[in-house]
Amino acid sequence: MSSYQFPDDFLWGAATAAYQIEGAATEDGRKPSVWDTFSATPGKVLNGDTGMTACDHYHRYESDIELMVQLGIKNYRFSIAWPRIIPDGRGQVNEAGIDFYKRLLDRLQEAGITPYATLFHWDSPQALEDLYGSWRSREMARDYADYVTAVVSRLGDRISQWMTINEIFCFTHMGYSAEEDPPHAPGTRVKTVKEVWQTSHHALLAHGLGCQAIRAASPVPCTVGLVDNISVTVPLMETPGDIEATKKAFHTYGTNGGVIFPALTGNYSPALLEKLGSQVPDIQPGDLETIHQPIDWLGFNIYSGVYTRAADNAEGYEFLPLPPGYPRLHMPWLNIVPECLYWGIRHVSETLGRPDLPIIVTENGCAAQDRLVDGEVMDSDRILYLRQHLKAAHRAASEGYPLKGYFVWSLMDNFEWAWGYDRRFGITYIDYATQQRIPKASFAWYRECLRQNRVV
Ligand code: GBH
């Protein structure tokens, strides 16, 4: 029997997001998103890079689907751009924007690839930022739900796997808090911690209303998921003491207590509420019910974790600082902590009390310092990273946690937000001067994993 074998129905896939790959930012009626404005502002994105052209996927989607066929994936996660569908954020639907996704979806279907669509991956329409400060206002949740209805009623015959929102922390806290560096669009610094949490509260409302809108508009039976970048605490040792400490820390680490807790349990974590004190966002009657919609599965974007152990202090735990020289990939936060995949999944079951909820790893991957040498990219560091993480995912599945699939981030190098094109997360190399696609060594390795349905 070969080792690290996944269940027969395990879903293998690759992921991308609209603003990071599409380009064609002014074509067919698309209007700016906050990322267009932000990246056009000097000093906001490394090297002044923008998503104006990106990977030119808008024009190259057919050959990109060929690439997926070559890879052998049967599942593809991508996102739909709100500013293409409703360019002013609210009001008129732009059918030319819809048509692009129809073409993409028809071609995917011909290739036998199941689409997983994220309805929002950070590209808020600039018009709504100008009108009412986008996520600072409750109105954003309503407009988002109308946008969702517009998409699902038009594309719902072609897609049945939906994700409402990608990583609430990243476009709210990183978009509005002065504490996040580098900031994300819109880069507006609100004055108080409460106002920052208010933006993520509005995003949660959008998720809840979005779930309802998808189910109401879909012409076929469909599934709905939320995608969160849970911040994962990992026990230094798997002793009862360190495991307990890790679970305790999980409640307030990152935005867990105010994002995944309300979405899955219907309440902000009590430990977070206590920590925030007067800075708790305004929560109106009924909000928590709206937010706590039934979802069919949880999408889990996971890249790293923090080692935690029991401590004799007021909190009862402490995080271990990593020594200089600790192995890390090509981002300041990409410390190699492969057990994050196992513990993240186990936290959903045990710490959040949802052992029933199917989980799909909707993103895992890394930026590496890829070099093109004689037409080849030999990214053995990425293979090392992915192999270790997949083994941790395998452990979760083999212990019976409901892990259903894994999507690598990313199918190809792309616009890495505040880091522009300087950071490469793809298993396919993009030569941006020519837009040539060059599969890396990790591409061949990943193809072998899914061909054998195990970690190779
Ligand atoms: C994902 O975000 C995104 O969905 C995707 O678009 C992106 O390209 C990809 O990952 C790679 O970055 O507070 O300093 O510890 C994950 C981004 C990474 C953002 C970890 C928050 C924590 C930074 N997240 N990060 S820190």
C-alpha cells in the first residue's frame, strides 16, 4: 500500500483571483476597483505595479484552461469581479462583464473542470468607496447582496459551487487599520479600533446576506462556502497542556474571534469581546442571526501558524518567537509551520465545535525566489513547502476530520497585492514581458500528486 493516499473522492484543484490575473481593467465596461485606485497611487504597491494587465488572463483564458488540462486538475477556483458586473457598484448590470464569465465557464465545462467561484476577492467598486466609504458603511452589505443576485441569476446555470467572500481580515483590517503594514486598498486609516472591527462586521453581514441571495437566486441545487484565513495556533508539543493553551489562544489570535467565530457559531468569541472592551463594533439586533447562515462547507486559506505553549501567566499561554534564520519563504510572514494545516482543521472541529462541517483548503502555497534557468524553474523550495503541508492535510483526513479537497495557490504567478509582481506564488512561471507561461518543477510534482491521489 502506498503512503499518504487521499480518499478516492478527494478534490484537487488550483486557485486564482480576478484582480490578480485578469488585467483588461478598462475593457468591456469595467470600472475601477479600490485596487486600481490604490495601485495607481505612488508608493502604495512595490515598484508601482498595477493590475492593469496582470497575467492578461481576460484575453488568454482559453490557453490558461489548456494549462489546467495539462496539470490534470478537475477543479478550478477563481473569482468574479464586482466592478465588471456592476461597474458603479450598485444599479445597472453590465452584460458584457457577465459574458466574459460565460465564455470562461463554457470552456471550463468543455475541459471537464468544475468551477468554484468566489464572489468577492477584495476588488470593491471604487464608486462605493467614493459614495459611502464602502466597508465602513452597512450599505455595502446590501449592495453586495444585490450584486450576488445579479451574478447568480445569470451564471447559476453554469456554476453550483459558490464562495461568498475571501478572507474578511485582509480587505477590512488590512484595508483600514493603521496597524497593518503594508496596507491593502483602500488604505484609509480609520481612527479607532472599533471602526476597524465595524468594517469586518459589515463584511460578515455581506456574507450572511450573500448566502441568502445565492440560495434564492440559484436555478439549480448549489453549495455555499465562506473562505477565511483562520489564524492558526499550533501546539509546540502535542501534550494536553500545550493543546489546551493552543485552543485558548485560538479565540483571540488574529481576527478569529470576530470573523470565524460569529460566522460558524453565531457569536463573537467572549474572550475577544472582553479584550476589545469599549471597542466592540455596533452589532444591531438580528445581525448575528444574519451572519450565522448555514453554510455547506468552509474554505480555508492557510499558509503559516504560530507555535504556542502553556505558560504560567495571566493568559495561560504564550507564543514562541521564532529565532533569526528560522526557515521562511519569500514573504515576511511565510514561516514554515506545516502543522498549521492539521491544526487549523482540528480547531474548526474542536475549538469552534463544528466537527460536522466539511472543509476545503481553498488556498495553500508559497512565494519562492524563482529563477528561470535554461527555460526551467526548479523550485525545490516550493515543493518542500507544499509536500510538508499536504502531509499535514493528509494527517487530518486520515484521523477522520472532514477534509474534502485542496486547491494550490496559485495556478500561476500573479499580482501579489501590495508586493506587486515581485512575489511569485505560482506553480507556473509568468514571463511578464511576453506573457509566456512556463510550468515550474512544482507543477510537474503537483500533477503527479493528483494523478496518484497522494503526496509524492
Ligand atoms: C491570500 O491572502 C490571498 O487570498 C491571495 O489573494 C494572496 O495572493 C495569497 O494569500 C498570498 O498572499 O499579520 O504580518 O502575520 C493571504 C494573505 C497572509 C494576509 C498572512 C495576512 C498575515 C500577515 N495573508 N497575512 S501578518
